Amino acid sequence: MTALLVDSHCHLDYLEEAGDLDGVIARARNAGVGTLLTISTKLSTWEGVHAIARRYPEVWCSVGVHPHEAEKEGQETPDRLIALAAEPEVVGIGETGLDFYYEHSPRRAQEASFRSHIAAARETGLPLIVHARDADDETVRVLREEYAAGAFPGVIHCFTAGPALAEAALEIGFSISLAGIVTFKTADALRETVRRVPLDRLLVETDAPYLAPVPYRGRTNEPAYVPHTAARLAELKEVTLEALAAATTANFFRLFAKAVAPGAAAR
């Protein structure tokens, strides 16, 4: 395979805590993963996320507050997100969204913060990175209401939902990002939905250190495992792995337009 892959969503600050981030990055390079997007989950730890993106030329970062953290760190206005998004390494807003599975934060706080992130994405033009779990209908409602007030780009990350959320996301121009779950034996319904997603709207990710794909399921996930998810997607889309890599990489840089492809001009 000559086309480089992108890990469009990982948490390198979590992997850094294990003390082998240089090794993680090196293994990703050796696996053909040329670009990584490390994701912010709390503004209180964002400086560490940003520092990683500044340290490695192939790493970019986002700025945002995960819905789990909405009660303590949720943003009532987009102002701080917009300010931090001006940093050269910041290419996306999030992750944000709704999680009604764990409900670590009240639903009202999650939705308010979600809408502030959307406002930041609309203002900056940077794509919104959406987390949705057990909240498909509510996520669709918020996205449609906000999109009616003004367009904004985005992606549903680690997509595990049904066709209704996929169709709504595609309708407003969003992309769909797939993680290792698509390789699990129990994911037939997800795979059926993925078959109907156009190739030019697909991204691949690890969500590392979570959700390692088969054959590494149960282990700590890392960006070097992206090719296993990409290979399964290539089968589903009935294309070669090289074609899948080329398409998802092009999709990433089209969506995250502030990011610079490997070999291009320095940031």
C-alpha cells in the first residue's frame, strides 16, 4: 500500500500517560499512518493536547469539551473555543455532542455545550467533531435546528448509530468516521449502514486507546491499528485497500482543510 492513511480521531494525551508516545508515533509511521488528529475532551487539559500537536509534525489537534465533561467544563458561549481555535495546530472543534448512555453530565448541560461548539464551528469554519451515543434522535434534532440557523462542516466520529443519524448527517454535508467497532463480529447492523455511505464521505479512526479492532480487540488501541479498520471498510465498499486509503485521506484533508498533508509546506 502506497497511499498514507489518516487516524482522524485519537487521544494521544491518554497514550502519553503510558510513557511511550514516541513509540506510538513511530509505530504509526511504520504502519503507513501519515497524519493523526488528537482530540480534546476537556479545556483544563487542552494545553497537553496542544503540546503534543506542536511536538510532532504529523499530528494536529482539536479544541473542545466531551459531553461527559459538560457539567463541569461545558461552554455556555463559543468565545473560548473560538480563541483557542486560532492556534495553528487546531483544525477542528470538539469532541462534543450527546451521550445518554452514561449520562455523566445532565442532558441540558450537554445540549447547551453542544450548541456552543456548533456556534464555534460556524464562526471559525473548522469542522465539528460529534460524539453521539444513545442519543440519535436528539442529535439529529440539534444538528438540523442549528444547521437551519447557518451551515457548518462536521463529522460524526466513531459512528455506531443506525441509518437515521447517518442519513441526517449526510444530508447536511457531514462525514462519517468509522473506528474498530466495524470489525467486530457483532457489528452486522453497523456494516449494513456503512455500505450505504458514499465513499467520499468516509473517514477512518482508532479512538485510541479505546476500541481496538480485530485482531487486537481487548488490547490498548493505538494509531498503528488504523489499517485493520481500513481493510474492513475496503471490503465493505468493494474497493482495494489502497483505494480506500486514498479516498479517506483525501476526505480528511478536504474536511479538515486547515491541516497540511505530509510533504506539503510547513504549518
